[in-house]
Amino acid sequence: MPQLLLEIFSEEIPARMQQGAARDLDRMVSDRLKAAGLTWDALTTYAGPRRLTLVIEGLPAATPDREEEIKGPKASAPEQALEGFLRKTGLNRDQLTERDGVLYAVLSSKGRATTDLVAETVDQVIRTFPWPKSMRWGSGSLRWVRPIKRILCLFDGKVVPFEIDGIPSDAITEGHRFLGSGQLLKVSDFVDYRTQLEREFVLLDVADRKLRILEQARAACAARGLVLVDDDGLLDEVAGLAEWPTPILGDMDPQFLALPPEVVRLSMKVHQKYFAVRSSPPSGGSTREAGEGGAPQLAPNFLVVANVEATDGGKALAAGNSRVLSARLNDARFFWDEDQKVGFDAWNEKLKGVTFHAKLGTLAERVERIAALAREIAPLVGADAVEAEMAARLCKADLASGMVGEFPELQGIMGGYYARLAGYPDAVADAVRDHYKPQGPADTVPTAPVTVAVALADKLEMLGAFWWADELPTGSKDPFALRRAALGVVRIQTENGLDADLLMTAATPIIGLEVRQRFADSKEMRETLMVEFAKSRLSPEGLAAAAKLVDKVTGELKKKDTPQGAIKAMTAWASLREFVLERLQVVLKERFSADLVRAASVTYETYESWGPEYGPAHVPDTNLYRAVRRVEALAAFLATDDGANLLAGYKRASNILRAEEKKGPVPTGMVQTGLPNQPEAETTLAFAVGAARTAVETALETEDFAAAMTALAALRAPVDAFFEAVMVNSDVPEERDNRLKLLGQVRDVMGQVADFGQIAG
């Protein structure tokens, strides 16, 4: 079947936009051709510095003829309905068919030539292409990322004729800007197109360009006993800068190796697009000699990717690039030397004048909050509280340094170097360096106790403060990277196996800010609010009760007022808690279904301290590591026959109770046994529930979730027997009430372990 070949040839396309453009071209052309009724065997797109290319194999010459039957009104419908249907279909009454008293219209359409559809599609795609940035040129109105020079469009070897803003389609392309012959290339199909381009020093596929870079770069390094430092992000970028990439190894002044390797690498990468190089390790040695933060020890060399093959082997290019790099590294050395003359005290003083957020004060105030949290978290993670607080007070100071001002990507890393040079303990310096980790799914999680304490404090303060300020992420925007912070909290706690309610400390910024604003930083008020806040666990019932108690303690609010500050703080915390638990689901999604994670992340608690008007409620378990262990135990339990059958029994009991709750209050209280004519299955289940409750409570006290599941498994047979032998909705009111109480107890006992109602199936 015929082949479609499309190339949009322009001035240089920014490297960062190329792969996204290839995906957009695929999507936009596919959507339009599919909507027209076309199918094909394969579609491939390519993106490079000067061209976007699309090739479709197995495209038919025309769309198929179509016949569509449209159901209309009844034959007896009013005249106005019939007239509307005729206008819609473009037919008259005689052209309709009647079947079973209903009118139908049969619409037929002839297929269209694929070339006509391709011409329309290319025009629409080019005019509506979603470039991040675009431009106009000349006197035309067309917008593209850079001026379009020509459009190649062939179908079955023939030019598809059209013109877009004065640019006609043809069968011609061009080779490399410098290495090519300078002749226009007339092509007949994709194989011919690709072959001619390679002869003219153009590699069409970005994968081929990357392979050429890596093979030649590694060979050039190996010839001098060196090793290329891999950098996938930089490889992606330079592969989009050159159509015929040619790696060249250059030398730099060895004195610059006295700088931290991260500084050298970043200066190479950001300013010059160079790869770093290191010496080969001795035989049997490590292939990754590490400096600060695991950075490789560098060699006094660099590797630049040129877009030409130099006649002198690249010597002149290497020398010129070496001079430019020296200038850049001299700037970096200046910042390195000057920063060491300043130090942390001066930098922290500068942070007092830097606004972190309009609602949240300065960076210095944020550091105070992080330090307080780090000291609170330290004993929970086995860290020294003094060192944790010390590191927290230093962790943001390098933001005021000259080096981080020039290279923001080095924040934290430079602080670690400067802390070590200033004589702080290694644990403190490491915590300053690594407290931003993990910064993405591929980043490592800190494990050193002091680092863990500061990393958690940094992220929990960020979450708590922004939730208090009501600056929450939306579905499409997260300007403060709060999702990343929450994922970091989840990963640090779960991967380190930290069995503590660390998430609760995120309440400190929320409550601390709110209390200082409304209650003049009253220590008594804050302590009372924290106690009641923790007890309430933010159920609606607990929230209302805690608010009443806060009102009593402060005595600062009028009788008819409600403590709005406390309610705001608690409501913000409830929202934040749900947000973090959603991130837990993201982390666990590869192992467990979302409904299983939700079910195991909540427990059934009562609020006896509030009084009888506040009943039980499901509340999330904010000990994330404990929640993970609950999920693991629940998944193992449900994989057994006992678990699957008990889940079915739970759902049946819950359905009955929900139906009764719609009619009115459901009876609660002690279940009676030994009633006249009481079925044995009912009595057996009542005793089994009592035994299970005791066993579950004992297991949960020691956090032995496997034992709790085993205790629930003992309910499987009694529940099955109960539903087989007993009618819940008995005609005798006393029997009905007793059985509803029993089902309520079954639900309550199981709810102590997990919210089984969340589980699908």
C-alpha cells in the first residue's frame, strides 16, 4: 500500500522542543486521519535540528465509502419534529424508511482521495501546531518555531500538491548546512530520503545521533586512558544540536580541579554543553571514584560535540573551547574563594531580608520553623537533636552565597562543602548537602539519621506552611513542588522503615502560625490545641469537639463565636493529610491497588473523651510506615480464601446496615445470647465476634497486623454460617434488633483493622 512522507524543513529548532514536537506531529496527524476513516500499518516521526519528519506506511489511496443509518422520530410524531429531522439529514420525507413505527434516514457518502485529506491535514497541523514559543517572519501570518523554508510531501512517490502561506509542497530536501554538497536533494520515498540525507551528513533519527556521540566520545576518551562521565540529560540536548555530531576531546587547566567537581561539571554543562571526563580507575578498581555527594573525581579534560568534521582533527575547536571554559571556571573559582571569606552567619543574616512567601514571612523565619521541626523529629528517627537543629539552621544559608547565586542547581551541595570547610561535624555537613533529597523518582533517599531528620523537617514545613497559607496545588499546577515534597516524605519514611507518626509534625507549622496570629503565641494555648488536635485526629466529630475545648481554654472569644483560627488550622491539616496519603498510593501503586491502600490506611476509632454525642469514625493512619505494613498484611489476607469470603460477608453486612440506616437509627449495644428459639449460628457468631475483638485489639497494640488478620480469619466460618441460617429482618422486632447489633459489631471489629468498605470486588 502507498507510503506518505512529510518533512517540514525550517531554521534551527531548539533542542528542548524537538522530541515534544515529534510527539505532537504524530498525535495531530493521527487524530485527523483517523477521524476521516483512514487506517495504516505504521506511523513514525523524527525530529532534528532543522526538520520534522513523518512517514506512514500502508495508507490506503482513499477513504472507504460510508453508509450510516440515523434513527429519527416516530412516524406519528408532530410535524415540527419531522421537519427538524429532515433539516438535520438533508433528506425529504420520501427518502426516509419506516420500521416498527420509527423513521430512519440512511446517509451515504463516497470516499475521498487520501491526497486531498493529507493536504488539508498538513495545512491544519502547521497552522495550529502547539510550539511552546513561535514566531512570524516576513510579511506572512504563519507562525512556527523558526521560519519554514520548504515542505516535502509525497504520497505513493508523487508530490501532494498544496501551498501554505506561499510555501509550496515539493519532493525536495537539503543536507547538512556545512558538510553537505549544497545541492537540493530530490527524493522518491522514505528509504531514498534517509539514504540521501546520510550521504549529505544528516542523521535523521535522534537515536542514531546519540549512538554516534557515545561511541565516538568513549573511543576518544579510551585512546587517552580516560572515561566519559555519562549525562543522559546533556546527551539528549546535544543530540538535538547537531545533525552530524562529532565529539572532540579537549584539555583544560588542571588547577580548576581544585574546585568541587559539581561546580566544574555544571559550568561545563550549563554554559558550554560539554561532557565531563575522569581518569580510568586502576584495574579492578571502582568505575566511579566519588567526591562530595558521590560526584566523580574529574580529569583535566572535557568533551564537546561539534556539528562538523574538522580537517585538523578538531585541534582548533578544542583549543577555542578550552579558552571559553577557562573563562567560565575562573568566574566559578572567584565565587568559591569569596564565599569562604563570608560564611554562614552573614548568609543567614541576609536571609532575614529575603521573602520566602508573602503569607509565610522570610527565609530566615522558615529556617526557624525547620530547625524546630528537625529537633522534634530527631529522636523519632534516631538522630542527635543538637546536630539536627544545627544542620537545619545551616541548610538554607548557601542560598545567599555567590556560587549558588550563579548556579542555583548547586543549592545544598555547596552548603555541604562550606559546612565541612567551616569545621562542622560530618553528619551536619552531609545533612546540609542532602536535605533536598529525594528530588525525583530516580533520586536516592537519605539514610543518615541527621540527614533524614532535616530532610523530613524541610519537606514537612513546606507542606504545613503552604497548607496553612491556602496555596495548594491544582490538577495542572504545582508551583511550589508540594507533590514532590509529599512524595519525599513518603519515600523517606517508608524506605527507611521509620515507625513513627512523622506526618503529625506537619501540624506544627500550621498550628504554630495560626496560634501566633490569633492568640499572641500563648504557650498554654498552643500546647492545649496540639493535645486536642492530636486526639481529634480530624474527624468531623473530633474537630467540633476540639474547637469547643479550645474555646474554653482561651477565654478570648465571645460565647457565640467559634474559634475560627483553630478550625482553619485543623481543616488545613485534614486536607494535607489526605494529600500525603494520596502520594502514598502513588508510591505503592506498583505493588497494590489504590483501593487496597486506602482501605489499609485508615482505622476505626472512637471518641469517648468527647462524650456519647460523638460516635466512631474512620480516620487515616498518619504513620506512613505502619500504613504500608497494614497494606502488606491486608493484601496477604485477602489473597486467602478466608480473606476473600470474609470480605464478601463484610460487604453483605454493610449493605444491610446501610439500608437500615436510611430508614432510621440502627440499634447498637450489647448483643444478647440464649434467647428463646435463637439460631445456633447467631449465638456462635456473637461469641466469635467477642473473641475476635479481644484478639484484634491485642494484636493492634503491638502492631502485629498479621496476627490481627489471623484473628479476623476466624470470623469467616461463623459469618458464612450466619448468613446461610439466619434471616436478619425477622418479623419479631427483638430478633431483628439483636441481629442488626451483631452485624454492626462485625463491621466495627473488622473496621479496627482496615476500612473493608473501600475495597472493590
